[in-house]
Amino acid sequence: MDKEKKEKLERAGWRVGSTADFLGLSTEEEEIIELRLALSRGIKNRRLQSKMTQEKFAKQLGTSQSRLNKMEAGDPSVSFDLLIKGLVCSGVTIPEISELLVAK
């Protein structure tokens, strides 16, 4: 949010903060969420680069379309192990995974 918009909202009586502030997340919890989202975006980007549907990509990964949808959405029911396995099974290298996490 730009500075001018933030100031306008505050003058109108609104409190402006981050999602982490609103949810009461610790710095560590916020970082974990960012890592999960970076891995999720990596899976979705890989699928889109491959020009595959979720169904076809899920089959390649050995999972269901609904599970892949949760992986791409960063659903908390999906483990970090499964996110990383999805990337590795789709041909993403460990250095590429590291780049995803650094670029988060």
C-alpha cells in the first residue's frame, strides 16, 4: 500500500497494518507462510510452463488433481515434504528450489 493511501485511511480512523499484525503472527510464523507460498508458486509456475492442466500434471506427480490444487494454493494441510517432492518430481533442481526460497 502506498504511503498516501495509508495516511488517508489512518486520517479516516482506520488502523493500517500487515496481515501478520491482523492475525497476530510471530516473525517465525510469517516466514514459514512465506516459504510455503514460495514453494506453492514454484509448483504452479512449473505446471504453467509445462502447459499442462492440473489433472495431467497431478498424474505426472502421482497425486490427485484436488491435492495438486491444494499444493498450488499453499494449503496448510500440504506438508513441506510434499511441496518439495512435487517440485523435484517435476524436474526442478535443488539449486532452483533454493532460488525460489531466496526470491520469496
